[in-house]
Amino acid sequence: MWRRIRQASLSFLLGFTIAFVVYLFLRFDADQVLLGMAIGAIFGVLLAAVLLWLEHRYPDEPRS
């Protein structure tokens, strides 16, 4: 179940992110957009680390 939820969430986030970045480049200065992308990438890496830690701590299959 968690795998399917994660897969659907990542698909949604990928599409949303691509569309939003294109919109930002059309709307604002490129330097501001790149700074925002760098900040977003940092938080994305932190979120990925937390998700990996949670997946390791609470696996789908119980430990024997």
C-alpha cells in the first residue's frame, strides 16, 4: 500500500513541479527562480532522507 501511495505521490509531484517551474520562468526573473529551485532541492533531499528512514524503520513486511 505504501509503495502505491508513494508512487502516485511522486508522479503527481513530478508533473506539478515541471509545470510550476515553467510558469515561474515565464513569470519571474531567472535568478529568483534558480534560488527557489535550490532551496526546494535542499528540502527535497531532506524529505527523501526522512522517507527512507521511515521506510527502514517501518518496513512493509514485519521482521521475523
